Amino acid sequence: MAKSLTDNNPKLFFWAKFFGSFSFIAPVITLFMLHRGLNYSDLLINLIFLVVAMFIFEVPTGMFADRFGPKASFIAGQLAFTISLTILIFANNPLIFYLSWTIVGLGITFFSGADESFIYESLKESKKEKQMSKVWAKITSATFIPAIVGIIIGSILGKDLIEKQFVFLILLTIISSAIPMFIFIFLKNPKVHIKSKEVGMFKHLNQGFKTIKSSPSLLFVFFHEILIFIPTYVFTEYSQPLFVELGISVPTLGIILAVFSLVSFLLLRNLSRITDKISGIKLIYICDFIIFLGFAGLIFFTNSIIISLLAFYSIKLLGLIRSPIFSQIKNDYIPSGSRSTTLSLLSVIDSAFDVIILLSLSLIADVGLNLIFIGCLFLVLIGLLFPIRIKVSS
């Protein structure tokens, strides 16, 4: 088989993700925001600004990716991330934090849909699209080795939780965030993306609507994914203060996060071995059930460090390995040509749910973490009501 120009895209994208994932501020980011004067409600409002930005920009940036190619979209998105980090240095009131998170939301939309579309179409050009879950799992794994380095360095350099330590960690993260922009230059847009430049942006939008309207099974898959993903994301936001309340030191928290990153890396690199023995749909339901148990443990054993650790690893690890499987299932339903726009339209629905859910949780956030986890448990139960079906090849 002749070598395609896009064969190197997954490897290049892997390394871009790798170098862009050295977040030295990550292990103490929530504690940094609390240090700068934010409260628990403000943390959720940050997320609300992020998802509102995603809601506003999802479709325009998806159309941008289909019209001008994913390479341009990735460079723009990475630039937005770098700007948002720079703003954090000067964030001394909630409004500036909201601005930073809004720009993060914009940056996410430049990747949302475009990244999956880019990799799927690159594989399809070589007739390897059925390897999407395996390849996407490996690309996702790229974030965890640098995360381990970032967590260890960040938790050591930020152990005193003082101003100059926080600023230094942000500066280190800004430097690492700029590297992927240079790697993205060497990507090759798949032929379908080159051809899609000849199509008007609103035609991509129309095709995306048609795809979603004609595929109710795709919507069920999507609702199942997001209604259980959102609680795992909310939990990530509150895991740092949860452990601090339990008396765990910042360096120990760094070790907990580093272990999570290492296990995540190994799981994602070997996900295909797991799915060879357990079907993707069955694995998703197993993960969902254990995530449910994790939230139940947090609710009924509030002050137990052991239960909290077990819940942390079960919710975050199993929430993570669902993503590549859902990526394969969703992309099999979506035709080439307007894939980025279609995925972005789905993300708009996701953002709408995010806003409603996060606003609801923000009203009870300052009551305590336990009430937030009860809300998350309820969402997991709703997500389980939506069936998952694999597209049957015609």
C-alpha cells in the first residue's frame, strides 16, 4: 500500500499533545485560585464562563476547521491557551479569572471536533479508520507522562502555596504551551479537508444538522457520554480541596496525581488489549457502574481517606478510558466532509447541558462538597438511561 502524506499525522499530533501537556501549575491550580480570593462558587462560575464560550464558539470554529483545515485551527487554539495562561499571572479578581477561562473555552473549541476529525480522516486515507479507538487512546496517553513531570515539579515548587511560587509555575507552563504551535506547522491536512475548503462554511453547517437529525442513535450515544462525563469533570475541579480538607499535604497530593497519570498512561497505551477481550460497549457500562460506586462512596464515607482515594482513581481513570471508545462509535456515524462541524454541533449541545448543570451546582456549592457529589451521582443515573448502539456497516 502506498504511503499517504497523512501517515505521520497521528505521531506528530501525539508529540504536540506531549509537549503541550507540561502543566506545572495543574497540581495546585485550584489552590492558586482560592489563594487569589476565589470561593467554591467562583470555581464553578469559572467553568460556566468556559462552557458558555464553548457554546458560542463551537460551531464557528468547527466551520473554520472544515473551511480552512484543522492545522490552522490547532495553531489558533494553542495560541488561545497560551494567552489564557498569561492572563492568570495578572488575575487578582474573579472577573479576570472569568476572562482567562473564557479564552480557554475558545481554545478548546478550535480543537473540539477538529482533532478527532483530523485523526479519523488521516487514518481513513490509509484505510485504517477502524483503528481510531486504539490510535486516539495512544494520543490521549501523550498527556500523562508530562503530567507526571508537571505534577511532581509543581507540587514541590508550589508546596508552600505562596505567590511567587504560583507565578513561577505559570511561567513554566506558558513556555511549554508554546511548543506545540511549531509542531503543528508540519501536519498535513487530509485530502477531504483540502476538498472541503471549496465548500461554503454554511453548507458544512447544514450537512452537520442533517447528520444529527438522521441519526437518533448517535444522539443517544452522545447523551450517554456527556451526562456521565460532566460529573467526572466536576469531580476533577473539587478533588484538590477534597484532599486538603482530609489533611493531605500538597507534596502527597502531587504523588497521588502522579500515580494517576502513570496508571492512565499505561491503561490508554494498552486499551486495545482490554477491548480485544471486552467489547467497547460492555466496557463502557462497567466503567459507568464503577463511577457510580465512586460517587456513592464519597457521599456515604465523607471523612474516609481510603474511600476518597479509591473514588478518585475509579472516577478519573474510568472516566478517562471511556473517551476513545466513544470517539470510535461517534465518528463511525458521521460522514466525511463536514465531520468537524458535526462534532462541534454535538459539543454545542454538550455546552448547553454544562451551563444548566454547572449553574445548578453553583447554587449549592458553598453548602459543601457532599451536596455536589450527590448531584453528580444523580447525573450518572440519568446518563445510564440512554442506550449505546454501534453503527452497522451498510
